[in-house]
Amino acid sequence: MTIADSKLKSATVTPSRPSRSSVFIALTALLFFVALLSLAIGPTGISLHALPRALAAYLGYASDSAAERDRLVLIDLRLPRTLLAAFVGAALATSGAMMQGLFRNPLADPGLIGVSSGAALAAIATIVLGHGIAASLIWPLGIYALPLAAFVGGLITTLILVAIAGRHGQLAVGTLLLAGIAVGALAGSISGFIAYASDDRELRDLTLWSMGSLSGASWQKVFAVTPFALAIGLIIPRLTRGLNGFLLGEAEALHLGIDTEQIKRLTIATTAAAVGAAVAVAGVIGFVGLVVPHVMRLISGPDNRIVLPGSALLGAILVMVADMIARMAVRPAELPIGIVLALIGAPVFLHLVLRRGMGGWE
Amino acid sequence: MLEAQHVTVRRGTKVLLADASLAIVPGKLTAIIGPNGAGKSTLLRVMAGELRPSEGAVSLDGRDIRDIPVARLATRRSVVAQSTNLSFPFTVLEVVMLGAIVPGFGVKDPEAAAAARDALAAVGLRTLENRMLHELSGGERQRVHIARALCQLHTAPRRPGETAALLLDEPTASLDLKHQDGVLTVVKEQSQSGRAVMLVIHDLNLAAAFADEVVLMADGRIVGRGTPDEVLNDDLLSHTFGCRLRIVASGDGRRLVLPAAIARRARTGAAAG
């Protein structure tokens, strides 16, 4: 065999691209830095200096009112909020990267297959009907009603899509995409109708929900999404190589020895769970799933072994930063995080697109 | 040996492939020729394990390929599709490396990069490894995908005696004359080194020049097979392609297939000159 015996001087893949480990180290360091910043910043002006006192109060070693206040702000408010921001960012960004890999389309987004819309419709219906006819049904669920509804809505949407696109035992990606757009539009239309029929106060709730917010962060929500975070973290390494094969095309992936049906099902299920859980705790946050994987590809190339975990880290960083801005910009009030993300993200994205051209994504 | 036994493929009421039996043998280059819509690509996709036959079966070394897990199958056959479009900005080397980074191959990146560079050298593209794929010409891109298929077969862990098959669907369609020759020389080397090669090709003269065996298809059926000399005869080809064809001898005694009208014009032109 002629190919067999060549010696190789260097193992580097591409000189112009940073190595995988340097990307991960840099992003992880940035993640911790931003997380500390997120803990230190807030409208009450309590900084990280108060952390030892807050911890003491948490562990029961201090009980004066200042320590109690620090504990409340740092450990009961900012810490769960920071963790949730990280989860939501990671979940949405990896969902976007997975969808883009599966559909071989850099413009694909979790919103595209209608999962976000389905989750949002269920949430909006819960907000409006919660005051009316369905109140007795929803009341026992208490504060869990909204997150549960969003998650179930996302899941039902996904199951409908799989039923439509998987009629012949195989999932047709094209059909799934088109059906996703249709189902998403339908859910959006029903949501619009419900909003049209709602009163002023409900409308304000809906607006906040549809633009996303982490102001309701709590430890309960953190615990609620922890299983999702663990599951996504376990599944992603199993998907990266398969999704790399998909970048060449579905038939080519099969030729490369990839179980394409399994990859499709795993990717769709993971996306539904991630997006459902993210919408459930933070409302509809757009933009992250679209832009973060793009930025990762500009940094490191399209290899999903970097893009997927890298998107998780970068998505977490981005949403934490956006949330800090959301709670500080108009304090003591708060901005919906979706507004902040679009405001900082869109110009950055445009800049990257203009600077790098389409980078071969035509 | 990669073998199709009485394979029929239907889509709806349409029969794409009817009772086709074919063996791709290690050490031989088998060319599949025939007019458009004859079922050549369908046959290739069935043999690649991509399409399930409605009837009949495809076997690799005697085992039905439906019973071989896709990851195992990938160690023993690679495929160059008619056209492959990438929607993300890969470099040439990265695309070829995808051939080695198959789940289950257990190939580490440096090893994959080495194999990828060798495969690129084999198709004459070693110097372009850091270019973006989308910047290359159509012919260069096609050669990159051939390199990927070579890289896959090369790095795949195989047991001794297992067939390694290379399946190519019109690899020369978008290439100029020089690169047609270059690519088919590489393909021919693969068969000479013991691989079973299946080549779907439109150009009858290239098929005649490179193939050990030629299989002629029409309307989803295999209508002729044998050595190039046996299959490339006036009557059979004219009947199959639905136009008058003439076999003329080239200077070195090779057979050339020409549409009759062109052969006549060439002759009268030469006489006039």
C-alpha cells in the first residue's frame, strides 16, 4: 500500500486554527471569570467581599442581619441566577449547534423546528388561562405550572414532528425541517391569538415571557434543570463524530459508518429536552442558538468535537454577560434578556459576517 | 467479494432496478456503463448498503450486508458519491480526515492526518491541504472526496482476507481530460493493489481503457457484461443507447466508441484534408 509508510513531521491539523485544548482552557477560564463577576454584580451593590460572611450565614455560623442579607443576595438570588444563566446559554447554544449539524444548515436554530414555539405556546396559554377557566387545574402546580407547561409543550411539538417526518421508519430531515417551520408558525399564530384576547396585565407577563428573563431564578429551578444538564453533558460526546459525518451529507455519513438514524433521534431528543428546559426556566431567548455556534466555527473551524462543547461554554458565558447587563442597565428595574442579547449580539454577528465574508457558507 | 444477487429496487410502482446480479471482485475494476436513467447509480447505492433492495440481497464476503453493522461495513467499503456539498468551511485536510475519524476506527488525529496527507498525495493535491474546500475547482473537490474514500479504506482496521471495496459514482464527470486520466489511474492502482473497485462511468472510452470488466445497463437491467472488448460492440451499444454508434480502432489498436455521425464526419473530414 502506497499510503502506508509516510512519515509525518507535524501532527497539527491546520496551522491557522487554535488547538482544541487551548480553546477549551481559554473558554473555561473565561466562564469562571464571568461567573464570579455575575456573583459580584447586582443592583444592591453587595460585592464578593461579602461572600465569606454570606457563607458563614448559610452554614449557620453568623446570624446578624447584615450576614443574613448577604446570604440572601449572594446565595439565594445571584448564585442560582448565575447557574441558570449558564445552563440556559449552554443548552440553547448546543441545541443550535446540533440542529445546524443535523440539517447541514448554518442558519438552523432550535426555534426552527418549532420546539421553542411549542414550549412558548404552552407557557402563554398557561399564563392567560391560568387566571380563567383552567385556574383550578393549574393552581395545584403552583410555581411549577409555567415551567412544566413549557417543557411539555416543547416535548409534544417534537413528538408531533417525529410522527410527521418519521412515517416510513426513517426520519426525513427535509420533511422534519418543513414540518417544524409549519408547526412553529401554527404555534406562533395561536400564541398571537391568545395574546390578542388577553387583558393588559396578562399581556405584560406574556411580553416578558416572550422576550426571556432570568428574574425568576431560584434554587428550585436550578434543581429542576440539573438532570437535563447532566443528560445533555453525557450525550454530546456521543454525537460529535456522528454529526461531523452529517456535515458531508446523510448518505456520506452512512458510508462513513455512522448510524444515521440513531444520531438523528438522539439529536432531536436532546434538542427538545434542552430547549424545553431552557424555555421553561427563562422564557423564549432567541439568538443564542444561532450565533454562538457561528462564532465557535469562526474561532475553531467546523469540527463538532470542538464546536459542540465550545458552544456550551461560550453560550453560558454570553447569557451570563447578557443577564448582568439586563439586571444592571435600568436598575432597580430589569430588561428582558432577549433585548440585551439582540442588542449586543446582532452587531457582533454582523461584524463577523462582514469581516470574514460568508466563510464558505453559501 | 461484494455481490448483488437478484436485486430489485422499486419506488412506488416504478422499477429502478430489476433482478440485477453482479459481483465486484478484489483486484478488479468493474465499470458500470449505460444511458441516463439505466439504474447505474441505484445499483451502486444498493451495493453501498445505502438503499435497501425490495427483493434480493447484497453480500460482502458471503455475509448479507444488512447483517453487518454500519460501522463494520465502513471498514470494508468506501463510497465516492456523485456530488458532495459541504455547507461549512472545512479545509481540504479536514475533509479527508473525516474518512479516518470514523466511530470505531480508533484512529487518533495525528494518525488520521498522516493518512489524509498520503491520500491527498495519491490524488495529487498534497499542496492544497490547508486551502478551504469551497475555494477549490469542481475537479479538485472531486479528487478531495476520492482522497477521503482512500483515507477511509486505508485507516480502517480489517482482518486479513476481508474485501476492501471502493465504489465511485461518476468520479470523472466534472474533470478535464488530464484529471480524468489522473483520477482513473489512482482508481486503477486501487484495484491493482487488491481492492474491489466499482466505477459508474458515462464515458465509454474511459471505461474501455481502464476497466477489467464492463457491465452494461439499460432500463434497470444488466444487458451485457464481459471484458471491454466483448461488451463494446456496435450492435449492443447502438441498441442500448438508442443511437447509432461505431467502434473504431485507435492508432494503438484500442477500441474507441463514437456516435456514427461523428465517426463519418471525422472520416470525410480526414479524406477532404
